[in-house]
Amino acid sequence: MLLTLDIDLSNKKAQAFIDFVQTIDFIEIRDKEHSEDYALTEKQINVLEERKQRHISKKSKSFSWEEIQEELRASSDE
């Protein structure tokens, strides 16, 4: 089980808590603002692969950046 805690570091007691938690061997602290540790689940990878294959085989619609900008401009005029 993975548990995420949001800790307000502006609170004076927060650093004492973090210092204590770091002494526990089964707890790992990661700063989410500086963390690059992220992995997709197998299910997410499969969905992306399916979408990629649909795109490659031209079974899904794709748009150029210019088409997207044009659509956004048109929708903002309404």
C-alpha cells in the first residue's frame, strides 16, 4: 500500500515530524515538486500503445497544431 501525506512545511512541528519519520526504515520521503520518480501502470502503458497503433494505422483522427489553434480561435469567437 502506498500512502501519500501532504505536510505543511511552514508549520514549526513539521520538521520535527519529518526528522522522526526519516528514522523509520520502511518509509521513504520524496519531495513531489522535485521528484521525477513516476511510473505508468501496465494498464496505462497498454492504453497508450493501443492509441499509438490506432494513430499509426490512421484509425483515429489527429490534428496539426495549426488546426488546433484555428479551432480554439473559432470557439473563443462564439
